[in-house]
Amino acid sequence: MKNSSSVRPRSRTALALLASGVLATSGVGLFTGTAHAAETLGESAAQSGRYFGTAIEPGYFGEQPYVNTLNQEFNSVVAENNMKWETTEPAQGQFDFSGGDQVVAHAESQGMQVRGHTLVWHSQLAQWAQQLSGDALNQAMIDHINGVAGHYQGQIASWDVVNEAFDEDGTRRDDSHFQQQLGDGYIEEAFRTAREADPNAQLCYNDYNTDGINAKSNGVYDMVADFKARGVPIDCVGFQTHLSTSSDLSTYQENLQRFADLGVNVQITELDVGGSGTAQADVYRAVTQACLAVERCEGITVWGIPDTYSWRAEETPLLFDGNYQKKEAYYAVLEALNSAGTHQG
């Protein structure tokens, strides 16, 4: 099964981020007191008014340990692949929502929220759309957003409206078919269209290697600041956070906070950490503490459940091993979430 990130660079060494496992959680007005020790990730996150989610594949629903772990531990889900363009509109004007509908139905049956991923992305783009240019491509993008976001109207908490539109130097990526054909304006067009298609969903921009203050995150920051100043509807920014045990997190929390200060919510959207043992646990703990320290950080999504189904399986980057046993990283996250206190108001 094709994983969502299989087309991305296998290395995240371009991240200027280090897992110093100590990030301040003081001074956050959202929390007071000490929470009781919740026993699952979702329950512990909910104590501070947040979610803890995972990417899922309906193809694994036949595996009972997968479903059991999903239902017990998480209170939010995102489709790893089933809401992407090549899946939802494989032929122009012909939509297939079967996989996405399974994700939404399961989430609703368990009281979970759903993140929508993703409406516009240059990768995993249907072949027919790759052949379009100019006005035809722009109209196809509008029709696609209306078709998909309209179908799920009222069922999606947050949409990744546009995914991975920036290069590492902070400019718009020149290998994007949308950028090549439509220029910078397609992102604004996508957000305005999405707002009309689903007025109640949060609209997010999502990217990787933006986890610290660097050229790429500066480019995204400038776009978000411009959108907010001009009234372009953007509600949140997603930080994918694909890390390793050598990642530098020295500006991670500061980066989240500066985006929040623009008036958008922030979300950790695709968290995984290559490694094992205490070193891996320390990075997971640091990321969790950073989110908890930023009032507008709404929650964390890990990019899969067991290591064996990860796009980085050989790096064992998730919270559960191949036998669905909780790893040291799991307990580090749970402890951090439980130490946050309880939500006020």
C-alpha cells in the first residue's frame, strides 16, 4: 500500500532541529493544577483541551489489534492516503469517496474528530490533472476542492488545504505543477474556495522541515502573515515534524509560538521520530511539551500506529512496535500529557 510520504525525501537531515528533551511548559494560562493520570493518549490530551491523533488506513481495519489500539488510544484521525486527489478524483469529475468515507464513519462511531488531508498537493496528483494547464487547471482545482470538501462538509475539523508548497530556501517550490502553471496565487484561491465549500472547517497550510526557525518556515510565516493582513481565510498551520534522535529542537517551541502570535492555531500533523529507546522517547517528550507550552497548539497527530506500517518502518519511528506493544516513547508522551494540568474554560 502506497504511503503518503513515500514520495518525499527519505532523509529529514535538512531539519535544523535537535531533540533537547527539555522545553519549558511554564507560563501557559490554559492549565492549572495537576491532572489525574489518564491511561490513554487521547484521554490525557483531552485533559488540556487538546487531541492526540493518528494517520490511519482503512485497509488495516480487518486487523483486530490495529482497530483495538486505534479505538483505545486516539481521539482524532487523519486518512493517510484516502482523501488525496489521485484517490478521490481519479478521473475528472468522477469522485471516489469510499476510502475516506470509511475513515469518517469509523471516527464518528468512536467519537473521534477527523483531519482532512489534503485538498491541493503537487504529489499524489491524478494523472489527468497533471496534463492540465492555465485556466483549465485552476478550474479543476476549484472543482476538486468543492467536490471533496463539499462532500465532507460538517464532518472535518481541519483541512490541510494546501500541502508542501515551499522549497527549503523559503521560496515556492518550482517542481509543483500548480506553481508552474498558476503561480503564487493558487494557494490563496484554494483557501478562499475551501472556505466556501466548508465554512465550519478550520483551513490549514501544512509542510515539513518547518519545525524550527529557518528559511523555509520564514517563507511560510511571511505567507501566513500576508494572508491574515489581507483577510485570506487561513485558520491554522500544520507542522509535520518528521524527526530523528539527532534533530535540533532548539527553536521548535519558539517557532510554534510565533505562528500562533499571528492569530492562527498550530497543529503537529505527522509526527514520527526515527530511532529507539530513551533517545527517541526524549524527542517525543520534547515535541509534546512544546505543544503543551503553546496555548494555540491544538493537538498532535502521529503518522501511523505500529512501526511496521510506517513509511519509515526501518527506522521504527512510532509509539507502538510491530506487535502493538507500547514503546518507551509512548510512556514519555503519556507522562508529558498527564503533567499538563486540566483545561480551564
